[in-house]
Amino acid sequence: MSQSEPATPAADLPRLLAISGSLRRGSNTTAVLRGLAPLIEGRAQFDIALLNEVPPYDADQDGDAMPAGVRRLKQAIAEADGLIVASPEYNYGMSGVLKNAIDWASRPAFASPLKGKPALIISSSPGPLGGARAQAQVREALAATLARPIARPHIAIPMVDKKLVDGRIADEVMLQTLRSGLDDLLAEVELLRRSSSRA
């Protein structure tokens, strides 16, 4: 930004919501998402949604009786311009808590807050594949909700526990990959915002 170019007011910046698919207090997945904040600073508003207060999906509670944790999650998704969805890999798949959250957020069918929402998908694992098999499941589940997983190479972070030091991202290649993914997500968000303003 040049010295003569005014900064964008925070209220006018796009809103990104990151959803962590891990409940663990010392989660690598959540640590990766926290590490995105300095990469986004000044470019977007950024929040992280934890899923500890989202109960198992129960259709009897879907509607006016919706649990408070679910209501907060759905409102945060509705207010976001774009999503960052991150999952560890458990038994070749995404975490159960993330799938459960997607099921809650997907209601009402075909008209949920996920519909049309650009999403960057991140997976990570202490193993050598970086959770790539989990990522495929996340992408498929989001596509079923009419969300818009962005078209770009996967961000799958292998040996994630070796790339975090004291809960911070300490690997420059990993940082560069995440910056690239955020660039692509923000470009998609900006495209949709411009289309909406012309409508």
C-alpha cells in the first residue's frame, strides 16, 4: 500500500470464519488456524469457531428448539463472507465433530447459511499425507450443502506437529502455502462481493 492510499476501514473488510474440526485444547488444527491471523491482518476480519458447544445432530431439535451453540455457529457462518474449514484426519476421514457441525449448518436443506459460501479447506496430520483423505471428505460434504469449496491445490499439512513450535507455525514453506490459499480465498470473496454489488 502506498503512503497516499487510505487504509480500508475494518468494518468494510471481508469477514472470514475459520472452523476447527478438533475439540482438543492443544489441537494442532486450531493452532494452524490461529497462525493465520497475522497473515490476514489488515486484509480481512478473522474469527475462529470452536465446536465444543455443538451437540450431536438431532432432527427433533432442528428448528425453533435449536441448541444455543448451533444457533451461534450458524449465525457466524451467515455473517461470514468466506470460510476456512480445517480438519485433522481420524481413521482415514474427517473428524466426527466437523461432520456433525456441517450437518447442523446445512439446514434448512438447499437454503442454509453454507449455500454459496466460498470455503478454503485445510487438513493436517502428524502422518506423511497431511490428512489428504480427510480433506476429500470435507470437500464432498461441503459441496453437498451448496457451499463453494474453492478450486485450488489441496492444503494438506504433513508432520504438522514438527511444524509448530509452542503452538506457532515455524515452517516457512507451510506459511507460504497458507498465504497462497488465503490469497485465493480472498480473491473469490472479492469476486462475489463485486458481483453482488452489481446485482
